[in-house]
Amino acid sequence: MLVARALARLIRTGSLTLFDARGQRHVCGGTLPGPRVTVRLTDPALHRRLLLNPYMAVGEAYMDG
């Protein structure tokens, strides 16, 4: 999943577990200890929107549930 690969390059501290709209699990971890976060994407269209405009897409996805 392209979004998970992009996030894996950004995370330096802690870890992020991402479940995509298909239910696949992607774990992105930094090299430093820190918070652990789990995110579930339920809308397949969100994957593309996250890549094109992440700031807007994250806020809208949160509001949409």
C-alpha cells in the first residue's frame, strides 16, 4: 500500500499500525521508542486522497468517522 510506504519513511519515533480499507495490516515503526498508534481506514477512496492532500483528507476522514 502506497500510503503505508510513505508513512514508514516519515515515522522516526514510536510506531503506527495501519489497517487499510481491505483489512490488511501495515506496521510502520521508528527507531526510537515512543507512542504506539493504530489507525483504521474504512473508505477505499481515502487512500488516494491521503496521498494527494493529506492535511485535508485526515481532517475530513476523522469528521466522517
